[in-house]
Amino acid sequence: MAELIPTSPAHGLTPFTLADVALHEGAMIPIWSIAPYRGQEKTVAAHLQKTMGLGFPSPGALLSKGAVSIAWSGYDQAFLMGGAPDAGLSAHAALSDQSDAWVRLNLSGPLARAVLARLVPIDLSAAAFPVSAAARSMLGHMNLLILHAEEGVFTLMIYRSMAATAVHELSQVMRMVSARAAI
């Protein structure tokens, strides 16, 4: 019988580093989708505040406490990352373990915004996308949840099946932007 070896989604694809920009795979952490049932939004927010010290994020927001964060991930939906929701929350929201569905890529460095500007069709300037921001968008042709948890570092969450394509697209643009900056 074959013995399967578990690997991360971007195993062997990262890190990819140039002088002013770096791409690394983020740690594999628990990721839970939380979608409040109709009329339960305030109850879910209160439950999350009581059990985790985090509320339900408003659109475009990322909330963090220690190693646990919760990010707006779409209409009436959030992703809880780095921890698991309390079982009692299931009475008020649809919960789904998404841990194996996503690759988390961290793009950092002074040229990170310039790289993203060529692949992501939203304004990611410091004024429009500050620290603690989250947005659903596209990376080229791939669905994307982009998080800005700390200055100069963008976490790109892409479907696991698109990990190799995402790293390829990002590394190509990293080369172009880095070469242009060197001129």
C-alpha cells in the first residue's frame, strides 16, 4: 500500500525572494467559515466577543487578538483563523472547517504593493488598504482574500488547488517589478 506524505499547498514552491520583495507560504492554521443565520448577526458577534475576545468583523475589516484573527470574507461571512469557534456558535451560524481548502501566501517588502498593483484590481494604497484591512478580489484570474495584518506584509489566501499558479504569477511579476526598480 502506498504511504502518503502530507505536504503544505505551496510545498517546494516558496520561499521566493528578491532584493525588495519576498514570497513565503504562511503557516497552516485552522480556518473556519462563520456565516450567521438570518437575524443572528448580533448574537454571533456577542458570542465571538465573549468566547474569543473578537467580534464579527464589519465589511473590509480584519480583527486580531494574539494568534487568532477573524476577517470579513464576503457578504455575511467571516473567516476565523488560528483557532476554532466554540461549539455553541453552531446554533446561531453555519460553521465550516476550511483549513485544507486554502493556501496562505505572505508577500512582503518595499515592493509588495507594486507587485500586487499589477495583479489585483483594487486600490491597495496605504490610504485605501491600511493595516487591519481585508478584501475579496482577484489575483489575475484566481479568487483571492487579501489580508493586511501588519505593515508591509500582505497575506494572500487563494484556493489550495491554485497554489502553483498563484506562485508562478506572483514570482513573474516580482521579477519584473524588481528589475524595473533596479534601473
